Amino acid sequence: SSRRRHTRLQGDWSSDVCSSDLPTGLTGDVIRAIQETPNVLPYLDLPLQHSHPEVLRAMNRPWQGQVNDQVIDRIRQALPAAVLRTTFIVGFPGETQAHFDHLLTFVERHRFDHLGVFGFSAEVGTPAYDLPNPVPPDLIEQRRQTLMLAQQPIAWQHNQACIGQTLDVLIEQENPATGTAIGRSERFAPEVDGLVYVTGSPPLNQIVPVKITAADTYDLFGQVA
């Protein structure tokens, strides 16, 4: 079961928890396993792709438009400290301005911790390659930038809320010349999320308590507590 698999994890924390390829894979059993297993971080990467039912149907995800909100609400209720990341595709063939506005509102409503946005790119040999009503490339890029700009103040506010807190940080890099180390808190997955810049000469490859003193849109700054 999900619970048995999780409880075999060793160490202080696992790096993150991702759902299956589809958000409905995040079942009640999986959520309970996260709740009951102390060394599993409630970092959830939900591959939502879009919010509008018509676009999701065109993406061959016809059922997902009915469950997106339910899945997110269930996570928020069961795991209030959960960190949510997702990715969206804009400019899928047939995406109208109304579809995009729906997605924009969805992002503003759910206030994801981390968000990736990709513009649709037709690939030869894929089912989407021959779909009608392609979106012009310049409009795809405009929508991508609009959605990322909408996410920036949300990400900034999430990071600002960390100021004054003491977080566990895994120290991964150090710069002896400046005395600054670089690590990740449990809110940040490797390579795709922000970093924590730490002063106070923390030991490398260790989890140390860091008091957060400043934050910007993507990164946190602090000192060894």
C-alpha cells in the first residue's frame, strides 16, 4: 500500500512527494500516508496542464476539469502545510481568450507555491500536431508571460511569509570566500524552485536551522539560528 511504501523511508526527510502522472492519483490513501509519515514532506507536484474543461478535453483529459478544484481543496484541508507546484500549458490548439482567462483566474484563486508555464509546441507525430485552430506563436508567448507575471506576486507573498521563521535547510553548496552557503528548505525542490542563501558558516551536506531574514520572489535569505 502507499502507507507501507512510505514508512520504509529512512532519514530526516525525503526530498518531496509527487503525485502520479494524473492528479486523481492523489487518493485519500496517499494523503493519509503523507499525514502519518513524519519524514515525508508534503510537497506535491500536480501536473494539471490546464483548468478549462474544454481545453482538458482536447488534451485527452476529459474528466480532469471536474476534479481539479476538488483535488486542491482536499489537499488544503488535509495538509494545511502542503507546498503545491504545478505546470500549465498555454496556447494548446483551440485555446480561446476565454479559456486562458479561466486559467488565469484559476491560478489567482489557488495561489500555488510554485508554477511552471510552457507554451504549446506542436511536435510531429503527436496527436496534437494536426489539431485545428492553432494559436499564433506570438500569442502563445504573450499568454505564457501573462500567466508567469500573475504568479510572481503570489510567489513573493509566499516567500515573504517565511521572514522571521526558522526553517530546516539542507546545505548543498558553500562559498568560502564570501561565507555564504546555499541550500534548500522543504519548500524548494531541486533545480526547479528557489534557493536559501545562508550566512554563518553552516556545515555542508547537513540540515541546519536557519532564521529567514529576507526574501524575494524566488529565494530566501537567512542566517544559522
